[in-house]
Amino acid sequence: YHTSPIRIMFLISDTGGGHRASAQALSAAFEQLYPGRIKSMIVDFWTEIVGQPFDYFPEGYSFLAKNPPLWRAAWQYGRFPLTRRLTEEFANAVGNQNFRRALSAFRPHLIVSVHPLTQFIPLRVLRTLRTPPPFVTVCTDLGGAHPTWFHRDADLCFVPTDRVRQIALRCGLKHSQLRQFGLPVRPDFWQDAREKGAVKGQLRLVKEVPTVLVVGGGDGVGGVGRIAVSIADKVHSKLGASGAQLVVVCGKNEQLKQKLSGRSWPVSVQVKGFVNNMSEWMAASDLIVSKAGPGTIAEALIRGLPIVLSGFLPGQEAPNVEYVTQSGVGTFSRDPKIIARIVSDWVANPRLLEERSKRAKVLGRPNATYDIVREIAKLVQLEHTSGVSSGVSTVYEG
Ligand code: UDP
């Protein structure tokens, strides 16, 4: 055998922060479990491989994400077999050769797709190769998932929940292709958090006062400001100035951060921009208010946080709302006043918080990233040999 590293190609598209983050998390787990034995490359399929005219994807996504009716239309468009087929044929005409070239350049031993739109072209190309590298899909949606995630030709498909498993089965995947461990999350969430009081002290929060974490999306969209103001007012009028303290994470929305920092608040509030220590803020909190992003929900469950969802992207995030509310760990409202009432009711009721927190912990999957990686590793014999068997080398002249 030889000992050169196993090359893993992660296929993503930078639509929202989640896909790159998931690929990075998986790559970090590979590195931790098999140090020095893998080499990851994270490739934005549509901009870096396919190119024009599909390189508008990430920008188009940001635009659509801010225009929910258009977003909904685009989502539905992809669900209908005919419209989906037309787009796929066109994209394939453009992307097929480019992906072939990328394969020859990178020569991956393994391909891991972490995006719903990076299945059909790669798999079509792989079908024509004499010894294609294994192809794995890791679905990063939580409560439901778009059909394009699921392709019968994938060697393995990782689904995070029963609901997503059902969709995969309906799309024609077999039980034997599916593995279910949870969503990949960043390394900070693989370990237990430190004791809450200690974390609170370090983050300059008051130990005895409950903490409400209000999070905007990665790019800070959603009515985070109005929600925070409503909560602060309600908590103050109902429970007094030390009824709760707020941490407001504005993400990349610098303007919002400025605006909220300059305000005077009736309760203690810390306003943050984009934080790199979300795990600690969650560990210091008693509940979270957030839009229905899968990453944030998965992280909050691991940290045992009851969840108030304040919004969702139509289509892919709508099922996350159902997932959270039906599993008894949280509730949903878009109305800042209602959110404020819910939060102040919960904060005033430690038993209820405790019970929801326990349920959240049961659903949390801190080991998912390791579990997924160990399972993928079996496909390239990383698991059982100290070196790499020559059997995995791949021929690309297909
Ligand atoms: N996040 C973060 N710092 C911030 C705001 C958000 O690390 O200041 C992280 C958050 O913890 C989560 C991700 O950004 O891991 C957002 O992913 P999610 O799937 O919830 O939503 P997306 O933005 O991808 O739609």
C-alpha cells in the first residue's frame, strides 16, 4: 500500500452560510479522526467548476432570500419534474465537461456533496467512469428537504432526521443507502459545554439572571431589532429590570449593531456583531430566539436550549418550524409582541424551561459529525488500515 493522503472533494454552493460550514465541519472531523491522512478541498460547484451562466447562483440566492415570494417561486419551480428536468439538461450541457476537467485536475478519491444542487451533474459524469470514486450526499436540511438532494446513484446519503429519511425514501433511495446521525456541526459543538455559571462569568453576564439569546441569521436578516426591543420592554414591565438579560447577535448586519448599541435599554443587553463563539453564547443562555436555520437549530438542541422561532425561508426552512414545534422544544411566531410575551412567560417559569431544555438535549446530536465521517471513511478504507490501500486509486479516462 501507499501512504499518500486520501483526497476528498467537498461539493458546495455558497447559498447561505450553512453549506460551506458543514463541509468545513466534516473536513475538521476527518482531520481529527485521521490526522495527516486526508486532504480536503471545498469547491463551490457552480462558481468554481461550472462557471457562466451558473456562477450567479450565490448572488441570486441572497437576492431571493430577501424576497420571499420569488424564493417560493424558485423553490416550487425546482419541485416540478418538467421544469426541473429542463433546467438540469441545460445545466448539464454547460457543466458536464467542466466537472470532468475538475475531476482530472483534483483526482479525488472520494466526493462528498453538501448541497441539494450538486448531485445530478457529478453523478452523471461519474456514471461514465470505469472506476468512479465513491459519491456521498450529506443532507444539511433538518425538518424536510428538497427532492434534488436525493439521487439514487449516490453511494450513501446521510439524513439528519426521520422526516428527511422519509423524503429520501419517497425519492427512490433504498434503506441500505441511507444513514442517519444528525447534522454536521462545528467542532465547538462536539464537546460538552463548560459549566453555565463559569461561561456566564467569562462573557460578563450576570450569573443569577436568566439569559435570552436573540440571533439574526449569518447575514443578520429578519426583524432582530424589533424583536429584541419588544422582549426587553416586556420582560421589564412583567418581571422587572433583572427579570432577564439579553444578548442580541446581529450577525453581519453592522448597521443594526450600531443602531441597537446606541439605544438605552430597560434591562441589561449585550449587542454583538458576528460572533465566532456561538457555542459559548448558547451555553450561557436559557433560551434562544432565532429564524429557522437548520444549523442554528441543531446547535441550540445540542446546547439544550428551548427555541422560539421568529421566521423562516419559505420552502426549505418551513419544515424546520414543524420539527421544532412538534417535538415540544419550541414555538413559532413572527410577531415581535407575541414573541416577547412567550419569552417573558418562559423566563418566569423555570420548570417549563427545564423540561423543554431536557427535550432539546434528547434531540441534540453532538456526535453526528464524527459518526458521519467514520461511516464515510469506510468507503475509502481509512477506518481499518493505517495506510491507504492502492485499491482506492481512481481512473479518470472515462
Ligand atoms: N452564526 C455564527 N455567528 C453569528 C451568527 C450566526 O456563528 O454571529 C452561525 C450559527 O451559529 C449557525 C450559522 O451561522 O451555525 C447559521 O446557519 P443556519 O443554518 O442557521 O442558517 P443560514 O444562515 O445558513 O441560513
